[in-house]
Amino acid sequence: MKRIKCICLILLLTIISYTILQLFGNQYTYGVSQQISTDINGINASAYPGIKERIQSLKAKYPNWNFKILYTNLDWNTVISKEYEGHGGSPKNLVPNTRNSNWICSICGNRAYDNGTWRCASQSAISYVMDPRNSLNEIDIFQFEELTGTNAQLSIVQSMTQGTFLQGHEQGIVNTANSYQINAYYIVARLIQEQGRGGSTLVSGQSGYYNAFNIGASGSTSSQVIQNGIAYAKKQGWNTLEKSIDGGIQFVAKEYIRQGQNTLYLQKFNVTATNTYWHQYQQNLTAAGSEGSTLRSTYQSVNALSSSHTFIIPVYTNMPQTAALNPELVNSNLPTSDLVKINVTSSLKLRKSPQDATLVAWLWKDEVVARLEKATTKINGTYWDKVQKSNGQIGYTARETFDYESPYKLYLIPLNGETTTGNSSQVQPNTNANSTKGDANGDGKLTAGDYVLVKNYIMGITQFDTNAISRADTNGDGKITASDYVLIKNQLMQ
């Protein structure tokens, strides 16, 4: 039995790694001026690309949801650089050693941190997790939920704690959370995230003390983590689980919620104006998303998903035009030609299969995804390509408009063949007499962009000059007709 308990402890600590790092370390305030706004329609789409469309889509589906925008006025590249610090000492972000190698920092490599099963997170992993656009969906949104509130229902808390070490402590949690005006559901999610459902040594009472929130529980080995956590609990006089929970809630309220770090995201990544980049609750890179999933599951189980929720979405200056890629797609063996950009006004549906319209996710305007399979035959009037989002979701989406739709539009633009089309588009002259036949845009190669231009020319959407007509005249009959665009299309489809 002792061996089993030991193994369970190691597994729990492996899963957890919830050390309270940098609580009392270098606390430097950048002095930035930040604002919070509820004006979603007023978001500058060019300065904060992809934010407004995603929020509007969520609001349309969940009208009781409310959104606030936190204009951090922090530079995106600086934010990522600051979070990518601590190599060799105490990295601000860790990932399990079981992660894909692209998630692991190339500077620290296989160097072990915390209890030995954690590694320093890569810069691309930090970018992916911190980019709010990757979580602005109905699955991951709850890491942005505002954590204040006093309307928790005891029955819901009991449903969350069933079968966990917290069973029997529900009323105390609700009372203490309400007294500090904190969302009690968040408290339960945090405690389960910290200790696991069965609880670890830090809440077993074996030492006579309890540390339910793992406050001060840091170290490079399991024994150090436990020793430091117990020492902190002893100093606070937490000799019962109830005292530990109450004291931990007070700690979170005072040190985080009331300091402006009032979402799971902001507790993990402190991009507020106070103690910027420091005073972060834990090193586990994906903790905020994980705890947010627990909250969502709870709301869903009690049919409260569509009820009133308020979310605070941080945005940064100089954000990339497209959301950061999943690390699995960064520096992968996928050639550039397999990455496509979503060319739509707002969003495009990602479905389960060409024949099954079940929604997998939404593809957003200008989002970059990996095309895994390119359809060669049409089904129900269009080609259905298999693609993968940066968060790993895979499904099928329409490559172009359906046969019965007009005007024609290509929804998936290859990154190596991107071009601009539309009513104001005009192909510029190219005097290269040896240009490739069908090369309508004159870039010296035949791509999907040429196919789009030729089809739009035939439909009267795009204008060609004399040189462009000569290049696009694939069959050499002196004019641009449907035969030319069919020839281009066939060449592209091989």
C-alpha cells in the first residue's frame, strides 16, 4: 500500500506542477496605461486582427455572454520575450516532458524542472497558448471568465466535488468564497487542478498541516515541493483542511483578484499594469486552459452554459495578423504549400466530413491552417479539403464556393500563391515574354491565385491589361475563356 501511495503521489505531482513561483520576487511595474472597454463593435480590426469576428460569433450564439476588452498596451513580441525567461533557473512556463518536442525550449532542452517531469516551454508554445485568438471559442473561452461573484449555488458546487477530496466541504467553500466575492466554482476548479481529484500529500494531513492551494510549494524534487508546501502551511497555522481552504481563498482574493488578476488567464500570465510579467500563480503553461475546461464542464452539466457569463479578453499592440500556430505545426515537415489562409469575410465552417455537416469548429478570417488532404472530386457542388487548425482540431471545409453560388470565391488560399482579388483588383503589367502560360498575376509561377484571377476575369470581377491577357491565354486562342481557367485548374490539380 505504501508503494501505491508513493506512485500516486508522484503521478499527481507530475500532473500538477502547480508551484507558486515569483509571488514575492522581482515585482516591477511597467507603468503602462491600460483600459477596459465593453465596446466590442468598436474594436480596431486592423490593430487587433481576428478578435472582433470571434467575439461577435460567440455573442451571436450565446447572447447572455458579456465581453470586456482589456487593452494592455503591451507589445506582443515583448510579452512573449518576457514570458520566455528564467532558463536554467526558474522558467516562467513549464510543460510536461511528454509533450511534442516543439513544445520544449531549445535553450534548456531536456533539463528537468520542478519534480523532474517538467521542461522549460518553447517560445512558440508560449505564443500559441497566450494568443487569445486561439481560445476565443466556446470550448476554451472560460479561462477568460471574470472570477468575481457571489451567486454560486451549493448544488452545483456539490456536483463538482462529488468523488473528490473536497466532498463534505462544499458549504464552507461557498461561504468563504461569497465573503470575498469570488466565484466559488472557480475555487473548486482551482483546488482540483492543484491537488487532483483524490488529493495529494499536501492535503492528506499526514504532517498535521494542510496546503490545499499549494502556496509556496516549489522545488526541484517531489520531496522539496512537499517540504516547502508544508512549511508554508505550518507558518500559517493551517492544521485543518478547512483552515487551509479558507486561508487559500483569502490569499487568492487579496493577492490576485483584488490586484486585477481576476481571470485564470491573467493569473497565469500577468499582463496587467501591476507587477507586469511577475506575480504569476503557477508555471504550468496550460493551467489556465485546463482550469477553464473544468469550469465549462461544470456549467454544461447543470445547463448553465448559456446563462450570463462575463469574459475579459486581453489584446496587445503589434499582434500578428494571424493567430500563433500550434507548436506541432511550427518548424514541421509540412511544406509551405500545405499551409492555407482562410479567405472569408468572417468565418468558415469546419465539419466532421464532406457528408456530415456536424460542426467541429469555426475557421476565422485570415486564420492559417494546415491542409492535410486536397480533394480531387466534388461532393455536393464543391471540393472538401481536410485541414487542421493550430489547436489540433481536424475536419473538412469547402475549398471554394458551391457550383450554384455566384460570384466565385476561393476560400483556401495557399500561402505560397496568395493574391488579392475583388472588384478593385487589377493585374499589373509584366513584360516578361517567357512568363508561364496561365500565370495571370505575373509572378513567374502557376498557382491557385492565377486560377482565381482568370475565373474572376471571366465573371467580370477582375480587369486584365494586355500583358495579363497574353499570360492568362493558356490555350493560345487570343482570348480568355472558360477553357483557359479549366486548363489552369487541371494543371494545379495535376
